[in-house]
Amino acid sequence: MSIEARAARWPAAEVSSIGAVCSAHFCSHFLQLALAPLFIMMRADLQVSFIELGLVLSVFYLFSGGGQVAAGVLVDRFGADRLLLAGILTQGAATAAMGFAPTYLLLLPLAALAGLGNSVYHPADLSILSHKVAAPRLGRAFAAHVIAGSVGFGLSPIVSAAIGAHFGWRTALIAMGLLVLLVGLLLAVFRGPLRAPAGRAVHAAAGGAPLSFLQVLAMPVVLMAFLYFTLTSVALSGLQSFSIVALQEGFGAAVALATLAVALFQVGNTAGVAIGGHVADRSAQHHQIAMGGLAAAAVFGFLAAWLQAAPEVTVGLIALVGFFMGLTTPSRDVLVRGAAPAGATGKVFGIVYSGFDIGSLVGPLLFGLMLDHHHPRMVIAGAAAALALAVGTAFAVRRRPD
């Protein structure tokens, strides 16, 4: 049977698993941006500075990023469904509790707790999808997972700001946290679609003892996948967070046009992910898709940086960068799944996705330095260079280790 014929069939069990995992990923992103729209109200009510409020977010992402590797180990040891449900309930409860916090200082441990809850999603979600969805449809399953998170990001500030404006910041956090708690409880009651064997059981069935974290970490293919995620995260941080300023200072773009560039980048990225899921399911050459998409994104990025053209052309080129980056995403996740030894899926996804956190820390420092030294075009060029370097890492993650 051809790849196309196998990919066309969608068993109900797989659809249920994808829906459950996507609901969880939506919840993760839905709560991540809940705080920022409420900062003005929180500042006045708690009598704190924006720096202090920013520290709350820093604590959240510190524990989220740091906990992700540990979450991968726990996924393989205890099962992805248990950890995922614990993460949803923890993040939802901690966010709702922030709405009841009487003082600023109590927000910090609650942010740490919410970050730990948020740390489980990638290793748990992708492990569940890897076990519950057949290979011919895995690319589209991973694409749906990414898009669900993007929808959560899009709705979060809108819902948070709307509730906060009418009922106050405390009500906004309580309501959003309780909503996620409700989703977590529903998934716990109907947890069948999330159930997947623990990594140790999978490895025992395949024969042999489970691999330790250090053994997985020492695998060259895992390290290259980690570098792949780090480099693409550096590029994303430049294009999403610094391109608005760069376009105004170096390309003559108005504020509205520069802001539109980021929006079009996101739209292009989401469209690329949707198409990339179908492409990944109709090809066995996922490393070629990843390499080709990254190379195309890098080329359009370099053109945007150095082509002497109208700002509107530059904005269009940046949208194409977003599209080709999105096109690679499902194939990237399929590649990582293929690189994971039996019973170590959680560890592998936990390690490589922590590269996103590293890139998110390093990227702003690099691009901020470029802007401080008045090299706005280098922001776009630097993002393109990171994508170009990532092409080689995609080639290195082309097969499962022996």
C-alpha cells in the first residue's frame, strides 16, 4: 500500500488522541500569555514596578525550561499521560491561585509552580502522539499540535485583557486558570486517548534495559537535534521580537507596516505548518524537507536583509521566511521521533525541546547588541544565518541511532 493510501485513513482512536493532546497544548499556550495584558492593573494594585512583574515571567520560564529535561525522564519512567495530566492541573491551579495572592511575593512561587506544570507538555504530548498515531499520519498530527498551541497564544491576550478590563486582573487569572483546570479534569476522566505505555515498558518489549538520561544525552544525533532547535529558536527570537524595531530603523518601515510584518510572519508560519504536515506524511525524506525548508527560509532572510527594496517587499520576504520555517516543523518532529531509541521518546523530546529555551535566552542578547550598535539589518541577517547553520544539523538528524 502506498504512503498516500495509508495516510488517508484516520481511525477514530487516533483522532481522539490528537484532539486530547491538542487540547492540552492549547491550555499550555493559553496560560503563558495570560499575565502580560494585566500588568498595568497588577502594577497599580500591588504597588510594584514593571521590572518586578517581569521577574514573575522570568521565574515561570526558568522553571518551565529547566523542568523540561526532567519531565522527559519522568515521562519515560511513569508514562506520558500521568505526567501530562499532572502538568495541566498544576499549571491551571497555580494560575488561578495567582488571582488570590494577597501580595506580590506570593506570585513568585506560584509562577515557579506554573512553570513546572508547563514543562511537561512537549515531552508528554509528543510521546503520546508518537505512540498513538501511525507513522503515515504522524506529520499531520504534529502539525495539529503546533497549530493548537498557536491558537492558544492568539486567544490568550484577548481573553485575559477582556476579562481584566471588565472584572479585574484577579478575576481574569482565576477564570483562565479554572478553565484549564476544567479541561484537565475532563481529560483525566476520559483519559483513554492519552494512555501510552511508559518508556521502560516499551524498551523491555523491544528487549534490553532502558537507556539512562546520560546515555541518551551522549548520543550525537540527540545533541545535533538539540542544536537544531537552539538555532531555529535564535532565528525566531530575532524575527518575532526584534524585527519591528529593525524594520523601522534600518528599512524605513512605518510602525504599522513593521507590526504587520510580524503578523504576516506568524500567518505564514501557521500556513507552512499546516501544509508541512501533509508533506511530511507523503514523504520518507524528512531530513530533505527540513533542510530544503530551512535553506529556503535562510535565502529569503538574507534577501530581506540586504536587498535594497521598498519596505513592503522586505515584509513580504519575511512572511516567506515564516512560511518555510513552518513547512519544516512537522518533518522536524518526525525526524526527532525517528531518532529516539525505543523507550526513550520522552527523554529525547525533553532534551531537544530545551534547545528552544536556550535559544530564547541567547537570541535576545545577540539581537539586542546588534540594535544597540546600530546594525538593524544584521538582525534579519543574523536570523537567516542561524537558519543556514541549522541546515547541517537537520542532515545529522536523518536516522534512528543504532
